[in-house]
Amino acid sequence: MMPESPIQPLEPIQKVPRHIAIVMDGNGRWAASRGLPRLAGHRAGTENLRRVIRACVEFNVKVLTIYAFSTENWGRPSDEVEGLMMILEDVIDRELDELHAEGVRLRHIGRLDRLNPRLREKVLNAVELTKNNDQLVLCIAWNYGGRDEIICAIQNLIADGIKPEQISEELVSNYMFTVGIPDPDLIIRTSGEMRISNFLIWQSAYSEWYITPTLWPDFNREELYKALQAYSQRDRRFGKLTNGCEKD
Ligand code: FPP
């Protein structure tokens, strides 16, 4: 691995989003442009994640949600699916202690039932171990789909006997996988694609989007800083004429 260059101080950011969500796109193209297999791109993307987590802590972002494996990704070739599962397991095995020591709280959104039992246990243990940490919530979307999340919420609302007149936005939010997590202020998508791809479709109603052509493995601290500066310039009005809130 290349030695990391010394961290240069950056001008403070005026308005820091509390919650950033990222569609980490472009690993495959990053690998292809180097004549490498797709999994090498995912591994490079995983290394980059470490850097971005650190940068989020540095910039005082409180929640980082990453789209790491979608409900649709099961349709990829089996060696890629298995490779991604191994990467997740490896990250938990190798990085959990350090993340825990740095005060990172892990959350999982999506369904765990299709994962192999060993990996499922590791995810649950990581969530349990880190549940009292408060530096950064790292929310991993794994086997996650926005439509699947809404179906799951409807099933649970019905199972709990909720009456039609009791349904409110707040109640529905509390039935989402993201319960307790504020909606994302900023969603970043790397590699220039302009699609939602079934990501946080309920929660992103008023999120700001930032699309960059940079491929995910190259999306470094400076790129994150640029995204945060762009967010700082946005005028969030939530459908009104003024934002009604000094901070947003
Ligand atoms: C999209 O790029 C990326 C993915 C589907 C996987 C992202 C997963 C990781 C970075 C693994 C690390 C995550 C954790 C939590 C350990 P793509 O493959 O669709 O890229 P392409 O559009 O260039 O082909």
C-alpha cells in the first residue's frame, strides 16, 4: 500500500451535514481501467472507506451511511457476490477493534436472513459491541433495498395491528431499518451516475445530492471536503420559501 500523504489542514466547513449517505459507485470501472478483476476494485473501495470514515470523524459528520450491497446485487456473478461477502467478513475481523476504539458505532440496514449464519452473527456482534459509541454512526446498507425496506415496514405495521388513522410520517419512519437515525442531509454518488438505485427512497425526500465523476476508490478526503463545501452553499428550503432553521 502507498504511504498516506501527511494530512493538510483545511478551512473549516460552514455547515456540516449531520448525516451523509454514499453510493460507492465505480469500483468495477476503477479495476477495469487497470486491467484488474472487479474484486480488486471492491478491495480498493474498501481501503478507501477507511479513509473516508476518518475524514468524516475529522469533519464532525455524525452519521455515515454506505450503500455496500443492494438487494439487486445478488444478481451479479456468484464469484463477485461471494467475494463481497468475504470482504465484509474480513473487514469485521480485521477492523472492528480499531473502529470500536475510535468510537464508531456500527448499524446495519437491510435484511440479514440471506447471509450465511457465521457472517450474520459477526454483523450482529459488531452492532452489539459498538452500540454505546458516539463519535460516528457507520450505517452499513447490506442486502438493502429501499422498496424492500418499505415492504418490510408495511408488513410490520400490519402485524402490529396499526390502524389506518394511526399512520403518520413519524410512525412510518419508526418502522424503517433506519429507525432513530436522522434522514440524510447529503447523498453523494461517485462515478457520475445519476440514479437513486433503490437507496433510502423514503429517507431521501429532502436530501441534497452531490454527484462526482470521481470513481469510489479515488474519492479521498479532499473530494469529501469538496462535497461538504458544495453542501454548505446549498439553500435548503424543504419545499418552503425559507428554510426556517438557522442551521440548515
Ligand atoms: C458499486 O460499484 C459498488 C458495489 C456494488 C460494492 C461496494 C462495496 C464495497 C466498497 C465493499 C466494502 C464495504 C464494506 C462495508 C466492507 P460497481 O461495482 O457497480 O462499479 P462499476 O459501476 O464501475 O462496475
